Amino acid sequence: PIHWAVLIQRVRRLIEQSRLYKQLLESQEKNETLLLNILPKPIAKRLQEGESRIADRFDNVSVLFADIVGFTSLATRISPEQLIDTLNCIFSKFDRLTEHYKLEKIKTLGDGYMVASGLPIPSNDCADPIVKMAIAMQAATIKLNQRMKFPLALRIGIHTGSAIAGVIGIKKFTYDLWGDTVNIASRMEQHGIPHCIQITEATYRQLSDRYGFEERETIDVKGKGKMKTYLLDCSESKDSIAQLQAASF
């Protein structure tokens, strides 16, 4: 004989278990998506597998710093809504470029943007994609200027060398970089020229046969002394920039 009350109770229990299981899967998927928005996929996987300390040394990493010239002054003249909308528009473009060139966005620093190549998966050719990214960032900024009320100029600096990368913190943890390479790349941006891309000799050695560069006067880098630097010769890259301006990222 069929005990309908018992059968209905079991069916209800199975339905409830199925619903809870579906919620669990959805929650896990959301958590994984959130984690991948914070960390590179290989690093997230290592953490999920129980690795408690992430610390790696990379011998060949290219680091890019970009800064919007005069944005701090501009921020005092526009509304908070305009400020956030402008930064969000620019950095969203840069985020899509980072994905396009398969690079790692490290962080934003106010109106600055930091991205790296050659990690967390090592690469022997880390300088080329980071320079392509730099050209595309300049082109995207020019394109954005066509529809903005206030023109923006981007200053970009790049250096190539060794660095240590890892995850720090237990709340709002982050994947970050440390070492001279990071400091020198930051100095390249700070001593750079609006609308230009400045690189060090280390980056130049990897790219001198692929792009046109103009040697610049030496600059005094804190802690390093005099350093020879180069500017990307944009006259050699006009076609590339025109194509990038026409592209939608």
C-alpha cells in the first residue's frame, strides 16, 4: 500500500534538499566570481586548494604606472558625481584593455593605474604586451577626450626587472608587487611627459628592434642615481594608434 502522507513528506524533503543544494552551488559560484575579480585565477586556485602563504619571485616582469595629469586639480572644480563617473569611464576602458592583452591589473591609486606583465605565469616576452597596452591606453584617452568637457592627458612609465608578488591581509586582501622594479616604474611615470610613454633601458633592450624610441636625457631616480630613459616615438606608431582609436574596448 502507498502511504501518501509519508511519500509526500519525502518528496518535499527531496525538493528542499535540491533547493538548498542549488543555493549552495550559486553561492559558491558567486564567491568564486568575486575572488577572481580580486585575484589572478592561478592565485585564487592556490588559495582555494589551501595554500596559506602566496609569495613568488619573478625575474622578468614589466610594470606600468599611468597617471592622469592634473586630475587632482580638476577634482576640486567638478562635482563628486562627475569625478567618479569620469574615473569609472577611464578605468573601465583600461580594465578591458588589460583583459585584451592578458595582463594583470594590480591596483588603482587615486587617479593612477598600475598593471603588470610576466606574472603570475612567467613570460620571457613581458615587455611587448605592456607597451601595446600603453599605446592603447593613450589612444583610449584621446578618444575619450573627444566627448569630454575637460581634456585629459595621460603620463605613462614602464620598467622591466625582477619583483616579488604575493597576497597580503586577511580583510580586503590584495595581490601586490614589491621591489626596485615597482619603484623605478613609478619614477618613470612621475618624471614622464603628458601624452608620452617613458621606459627604462632594461625595457628598451627587449623592444629596441620592434618599436621606434627616442633617447631622452638622463633623469635622477631616487635611490638609483642617474638613469638613461627612452620615449616611445609615436610617429612610428601612428597607424597602430589610429587602429586602436577606432577599436571599441
